[in-house]
Amino acid sequence: MSHPIPTLDDIQAAAARIAPYAHRTPVLTCRALDAMAEATLHFKCENLQKVGAFKFRGACNTVFSLTDEEAERGVGTHSSGNHAAAVALAAKLRGIRAYVVMPETAPEIKKKAVESYGAEITFCEPTLASRETTLASVIEETGAVEIHPFDDPRVIAGQGTAAIELLDEVDDLEVILTPIGGGGLICGTAIGTSGNGNSATIIGTEPKNADDAYQSFVSGQFVPQTDPNTIADGLQTSLSELTLSIIRNHVSEIITVTEEEIVNAMRTVWERMKISKKRPHRQEGRHYPHWRKCGLGEAAVDIEMTSFEKDVISSATPPPVPPR
């Protein structure tokens, strides 16, 4: 199904629509990280957004865009985590039903989050085909309105509100780096940035072990995600034709990073800023000396504590012991 491409007006309308419900998240800086990067870095901390991720913006905008007749039917989606929680919470805030299809292998912390918001969960096999067919059955049975995680202009417009907040707070950004999973966040970021007349370069970041967006971008053809294997589990999905078309027209470059680089970046941000992020923004040995003022599009908490303790905290550099 063909979707219209959202505009800056759509993003601004989304910002007004979600304002009573979503947090305006802070933009943090860190002099130690600035020194490492030889640039001024501005972190848009969506780990402090409701449900712990930017996904609440798009879900909230879509749920509150529904007509009363549509809302009465409830909403349905499939997701392994953050989008599921976001739809469940947005539905709860509007007072409507939410039906969520989740793979059986989804992290327990995410299952519990979705349950806590009152959604009805249907579990399925951990494949995209199983998620889609199970959701189709749920929608046929319930009549719910589907809210796709990224292939929806209302979702993209909602995600773009994070970028216009960042640009409103920080002047003269030269580049904004944004992670790519299905593409909703980077598409909203790119439209919101260019629509505002801002000249910041938009760069996508992606794990090497889940680099369908990079391959699609370079080849000019849609390349589906196959057998991703990355700690950044929120980035394991494929683009859609809609998000790929926006990326091709508005994104300058996509860079990829290794698993080691992702974990090192998580560790460094944890050590220096005491926040957790699981997004591939840092690439060792790659320098862009002409970038002096950079925005980092998102920091989300979407990792189980067992993994976080094993991969990050246990190997973090302990703070120095002060003299007695």
C-alpha cells in the first residue's frame, strides 16, 4: 500500500498533539566525550522518554490521530519491544484496547512492560512472517486498527518531533547522526531538519551485522534484512519502501559499526555520562574533522540488565579511589 510522505507541517502538528502526553527530553553534553570526538556532541536523550524510547512519540501521535470510530475498534501491532510498549501505553492513555503480537523470544523485560500497560499479548514464532500473519489474524478477529512500527506517515511524523526539539534547543548543528532500524526515526529527523531550512547533514548509523539499510542505500535497491545478529536488537528489522524512498532523498550517508564498537560506545557513555544507550553512533578510527557541532539523534534503553551487566558494567573502568 502506498503512503504519502509526511511534511514538516505534519511533524509540527504531531508535536502539538503529543505534547500533553510525551516528555520533552533533555539534550545532554559531556566535555570528556567532546574531547574524544574533537567536536561538540549533543545527545537527545530519548532514553528518558516514556517507555524508555523515542517510539512513544510515533505511537502516541498515531493513536491520538484516530477518529473516535477507529479508536473504538482498538489498535493492533507487532513488535519485539519498544513499539509494543509505546502502542500499549498510548492506547491506555486514550482509554482504548491494544492488541500486541510479540515473538516468544522477546526479552522478558519488554513482555512485562507491555503487560503492565494493559495490552493483550499474542505470542508467535520469532520470524517476521509469523508476526505479520499472527497480527493479520488478530486484526481480522478484533477489527483493530493496525499501527505499523515505521511504515506509517503518522508514526514517522511523531518520531520527527524529537529532531525539531533538538534543533529548537541547539543552534547551528552541522550533522545529526541517527540510528536506522525500520527507518521511522531517521526519516522523521531528515524531514524535520530539511523542512526547517536547517542545513545539517543527516547521517544514518547501523550495525555491520544488520546492515540492510546500508546495502539498500548503496545499491539503490530494496535489500531485506536477513539473519541479523547484533546486540542492538531494535535495529534488526528491514526498511520499508516508504522509509527507503525518504532516506534516499534526504540522508547523505549511512555508516556501519561492529559489535565491539557498539559495546565500547555503550561502555564509554555509561562511564562518562551514566546513561545507557544502545545505538551504533561511534566508529573507531573514523574521523570527520570538519564536523564541529554534532547532534546524536537518540539514546534508548532497550537492553536487558543481564546483557548490560555482562557487556558494559562488568568491563567498565572503575572510578579512581579518592585519597583519604
